[in-house]
Amino acid sequence: MNASAQTALVTGVSGQDGVYLARALVAGGVRVVGTVRPGDPASHEMAVYLDGVEVVEHDLRDDAGFRRLLETHRPARVFNLAGFSSVGASWDHPELVDEVNGAAVERMLAALLELRDRHALDVRFFQAGSAEETGDASDSPYARAKARAHAATTRSREEESLFACTAVLHNHESPLRPLRFVTRKIVRAAAEIALGRLDELTLGNLAVARDWGAAADYVDAMVRMLAADAPTDLVIATGVTHTLHDLLVTAFDAAGAGDPAAYVVQDVALLRPSDSPTMSADPSEARRVLGWEPTQTFEDVVAHMVRVDLARLRSGVEESPEYLHPG
């Protein structure tokens, strides 16, 4: 059995980026095998978005299981999107974060090199990196583990000639963002307040600034990176920075919820142990190398999220493929 350029393995396929990426690949005629964490209830909730995807359970720490996946499916493209995703919560689980986000990636790369060399395959690897690697919170367990994975990916490219690249991803959102993230917490609260179902929203530092884009745009960049003539690490961002207060005001305006100051209560307990006050980005190299441009503005993204949460609250339907369409 030969590797097929039409077969992609996507780890973390039931996450926000995994869903958008898998759907984009399937729409392009690619066979997609996607992994979900064993026993994760979210994988069942997100199944409605994964028609056409072969979903398998896999723990990133299971090296033998990953090798079996590679031997069984012989993917030509591997997108590693799985991992521990919360910067704040990483302080409570440093060893797990290092193992899942860092060491596991090193072992994945070793397995890919073995597969390539054993079967003479053109295997290409994408690593989802993070802007947190170089921000003021670079000492967080999350950032350190991401930096470890980034370094391993670079070594595989430079020392082993593996087509391997890391996207330094800045913040990107969609209606699929889980409620544990502050962006979705704000959007959901704006919708609930607009519908008279909530009268208070507790938040931490509203002065933090981020470059927020659309998840759908960012997975397009991921696909382009592995389709490029040569592997390279790129910053994926919009180049425009907003504060969390901007997001709050934009969400309340989109929901028709009025002035958020009347509802917001700030709680210092919600501040992270360390945080980057501002994270800006220059995506010009991605534009030059990939011909990639974001298609949705910050306001577009927030308004889309608000529309979907209003629809969820009114209908009682939490997940539907209809929610993915920004228009």
C-alpha cells in the first residue's frame, strides 16, 4: 500500500481547528483520518461536524498507537492539532502539558521519520505552534512545551530533511470555541444578557491585547503550508491588535445587549499567574510565501460568534453545521 497524497491524519479533529481543517480537506477531496482523545465526551458532541471523517480514538502519549496509525493509513500529510490548550490551566498540570504538548511531538516526529525511511514516502508534518512561545507568558508550562515541540520540528527539518513546519498561531476564534475560553465566555454572556437570561459577567484583566483572527482562515494557512514547495515556519495572524475590552464592547453591540459596563464585574482571581499584556504580529511573510490573506475581520468573527450563540439559546441546539457559515 502506497501513501496517498489524498490521505491526511489530523490529531485533535474534534477541536475547533480540527473541525474546520477536516471539513476543508474533505471538501477538497482528501481522505481524512482524525483522532480524538479516548473517552472525551466532546468528540461525541462535535461528531455532527465530522461527516466524511474517519474518527479514531488515540492518546498522544501512546507511541505504539501512533505508529499503528501511520502504518495502517500511510498518510502523506499529518497535522498535529491535539494537545493541552489552556495556558492558564497549564500551571496546574505542568508535567502533563510537557508530555502531551512537547515530548509526544518529539516521538511523533521520530515515528514519521521511520515511516518515511522504511517506505520511501513523501510525508509532510504540520505542528500547531503558539504565539505564547515568545510572549511575556513564555515561562508558562504551555509555552515551554510548545517551544519544545517547535524546536523538535525545526530539527527534523534541518537535520533529517523531513518536510516539517510550525505555524506560530496567534489567537483565532469561531463559534466552536469552548466556553472555558474567555472569548467565548464573553460572547455567550452577551447573548444571554441580550435575551434577559443573565445580569452579570465576571471577568479579569480587560486590558490584554491580542491579534484575533478567524479559525476558518487559519486552517486555510495550514493547508497551504503543507502544499508549499518548501517547508518553513510562519507567523499566522491578521496584523491587527485589539484589547479584550474591544472584544467585550463589540460582542455586546452585536448582540444588542447595551453598555457592558452595566453588567461586568472584575475579579482579580481570574488573572493568570503570568500573561502577555500585548501580543502583536506581522503576518507579511505568510502573505508573501503562501499568498494567504485573512478574509474575516475582528468584527466579523465576533459578530458571527454572537449570532450563533443567540441561535443556540433560542433553539436549544448547541451544535449544528449551519453554525459554521459566517454569513
